[in-house]
Amino acid sequence: MPAIPSTFWSRRNASGLSAASWCAALLCALSGSAWAASVDDPDGSDSSVLSGWTLGYSPYTYHYSNAKKERDFEPDDERHKYVWLLNAEKRLDDHQVAGFAYFSNSFGQPSQYAYYGWQFQPLSSTPQLFFKLTGGVIHGYKYPYHRKIPLNNRNGWGITAIPAVGWNYNQHWGGQLNVLGKSALMFQLNYTMR
């Protein structure tokens, strides 16, 4: 297999970071306009078209261990790259959610996750606490890293399920911890539009 020039990788990472910067700016703009709307209409009687949407950003993922070469076709100098995630999720009813996430995976590959799931507040005495389980189609873990997640093919298409636990600080802001199998924990900040 021919070597890929290093300029390819630097342009690829730069485009991923600029996409992340653009999406973070969009998140800030939308949260600012949603805040302004809530000031104008504090009782929420004039519901926005964005009502029920949650925008999320993950700036940090903790890997349980260092990346290591497990198969002959994987690179010798394998190591984890910086992971970030941006997502939009719609609450369908009291328990059901659907969403889409765009992220840079642990090996620097642009990836996507389209999902459906359930969210529950298990303790009526602590409504801020929630548990979430989502499942769906994931794309992006391509050769030579396609075997790093189960139920994935060489072209990067697979299915997965992700459990999470979270805490809503107020009616708009919350945080959640996504459990990424036996590999990592992803810390995520959420903004919900009401």
C-alpha cells in the first residue's frame, strides 16, 4: 500500500477542527437566541420551533488504556488522537429521543452516529438525574481501525449502543457521561431549548 503524504493528514485534521469550531459557534449562537427568546417569553407559552432540541458538545474523552496494535494490518505507531463530538438530539416524548452526532474518533477519522433511544429519570426525588440508552448506525471507523469497535465492517459501517448517565443543572444546561464500551468515557455538555 503506498504511503499517504503527511500533508494529507494535516489538512484532514485542520478541516475537522474547523468543522468543530464552526459547529461550536453555531451552538453558541443558537443558545444565545434561545436565551433571548426565553427572556422575551419567560413562561414558555410561545414555544419555539427549536423547542425540545438538545445540542451537545464533548471536549474530552478519557481512554482506559493506551492504543495498541492488535492485528497485523494496524499501524505500528498506533496511538489515540484527540476526540471531540457535536450532536443534535430531539426529544420525541417523555422517554424517547432521536439524534445525530458528528465526531472525530479515537484514531482521527471523521465519524457519524445516527441514533434512537430512551431517556429516564429513575428517581422522582432527584429529577435532575437521568439515564439514557441509544442505539443506531455508526460510520467512520474505517480500515485499518475497523476492528476497533464490534459489529463494524471494513468500510466503516456498523451498529452500536451507547449508555449514558447525566445531570441537568437547570432547565437548559446539563452534562452527561457516555460509556463507550470497554474503551473510554466521553464527557459531554448539553444545551436544551425549551
